[in-house]
Amino acid sequence: MKDATGKIRVVVVDDSALVRSILSTLIDSQPDMACIGVASDPLVAREMIRELNPDVITLDVEMPKMDGLDFLEKLMRLRPMPVVMVSTLTERGAETTLRALELGAVDFVAKPRLGLAQGLQEMAKEITEKVRIAAKVRIDRRPVARPAPPSAAPRLVGSAVHGQASADAAAPLVKAVPISYSRVSTEKLIAIGASTGGTEALRELLSGLPADCPAVMVTQHMPPGFTRSLADRLNSVCRMHVKEAEHGERILPGHVYIAPGGRHLAVRRSGANYVVEVHDGEVVNRHRPSVEVLFNSVALEVGRNAIGVMLTGMGRDGADAMLKMREAGAYNFAQDEASCVVFGMPREAIATGAVHEVVPLQKIAGQLLGQLRLAGPVLSRV
């Protein structure tokens, strides 16, 4: 959304005068943006938002007078709007940021640990790009999504997917056929790519998978310092064991491996087993970790035994590699536009011809489990 001048109108909320000054200057330096106000605390921000009706606000996670999360929760309930969080690179900052994303913030940027002024200047492109993305996001007035409790997770038994919530009962699940699940669990692998909006999309999808699901590899665009907290939060709501991936560990069924922030994640074979590869390679598609790196390795090493999922995110990271996965025999899903925060990555994967099915987020887990029931014959289809 833009004003009559065509500019995105931004309010900066931060208790640091230095940060307010830097962010407002960065925003005003962009031809398509204008900082229309700065606030030192949520109470001032509240009145400013009422008066100025901005398109986007940047919000510090740690604020005086009112906690940043309390302010965000009230804002998303009473006056939903795009919010980009400004986080701190600490364990507490990571936890607070992830909670902010649960509450409805579109994205976040992390303040550098040292050299705050110079660091923020160097992050100008990232900050302004995230504000642009946020301005395009449609914010719904809706409660925070809560995953089903672990006891409600489905199980891969018999000839159907059991334990699905009634809301998923109408999903057009493929007809399942009985097969030996022990064979599936040792061979199949699920690879997921996500970016903007992905932390909550992952929560929705992974909480719907059973404890005995084949291994899941995840690349979520995230800086260092946040993915361990993400893995811990997901582990608390999932039947599968979710962890930050470690180089050289064996990939096991019932486990979800999250790419460490700032490092690439890949799959490699070691005899009959799959193992994790984590490395500090060059940035790919402007990202590290990159979905392209993970999906390329899955196409090469896993082939027809893989299932790919492209979730919400900006850009086209992973689209070409997902096509290679399909050409190698993998079966691929993409999140549909209506349920995406940003439809960029799924749209690009669909445009390349990499995707077999486009599915609403809340139904991906059910569709994926149905596909696993079909096993090899379907996964080998291109």
C-alpha cells in the first residue's frame, strides 16, 4: 500500500535514539519510501499510528513502558498492520522475535552485536527490502494459529491417514494403499524450503506429521543465532524430534533437521545411509542457507525417494533445484497463494514446472502423508 505520492509510509518505533535516526534516514533515502514518524515507546507509537495510519511499522522487540510483544499483540488484535521487528542477537532476543512472528509480525531484522551504526548502514538493503515486502502483505484480523496438540498428530497405519482434524477431513487426499511402512521410513526423505512467513508455516505443517514420519530436512532463510531457538520451539509442538542440523550426523526417520542460520544444509549418502552436510559455501541466490543448495543435493542423492515442499517466501530461491528434484523422480508440493504470507518462492517453483500439487498450508501435511502411503510407484512418476 502506498500514499498519493506513491511512497510506502513507515513509522519507526525504537527506544534507541541512534537506531531511530539511522532507520528513518535509511527509509527516507529510498525513492519509494517515507518515514512519517518515529516513536520512542509503544504508548507514543499507539497515538502516532492512530493519527498517521502508516503502511508499515518497524518495532523494537525490547521497549520501555510496554513490552514490545504486548504492544504487538494488541496492535494485531485491534489494528492489524504489517510489522517488521528489529531484534537483538541474543538467546532472549531470538525467543522474543519468534514469538513476535507467531503474533503476526511479517519479518524481522537483527541488530548487529558490534558497531551498531555501521552495521545497520551495511544492512540498508536488507532492511528496506523487508519493509517493501511487508507493505505488500495482506494482514488478516485473525487469532494466532495454534498447532494441534501432539496427541492429535496422525499416524501412518493401515490404509488411511488417521487422526486428522475434522477441518482436514475434506482435503482431497490421494487414496492410500497398504505398504510396509518400515521400508518407507528407511528410504524416504522430505525436503522443505521456506522464507518470509516460513516459521509459522513450518509450525503448521510439522505439527501435523507423526512421530514415525520419514526424516525432514528444512532450509528456512534465517541469520545466525535464531535457528536453534526455532528448532526448540518447533520441537515443543511436534511429534517428530526437531533439531538444528549438525554436520556429519546420520539422518534418521522421526527427525527434523533445520539448517543452521548463515550456513548451507545438504544431504549426502554414506553407504546405505543419508548424512547431514553443513558448510559455509558461497551465498546462493543471495541466501545462506539456500534452498537451492538443499534441493540440489536431494535431487542428486535421494531422487525418487524424496518429497519436496516449497513454502511461503520472497524471491525464487530453490525453484530451479526443485525442478531437478522432479526430473530425478521426486514428488513436489507448493503452498497456495491464499495461505502464503508471500507467494514468491512457490510461484516461481510452479512456473518452472517443478510442482505436482499446489495445496493450502493447512492441508499440506495430510496430502504429504497420503503421498507417502503410495510410496515408490508414485514417487517415481515425473
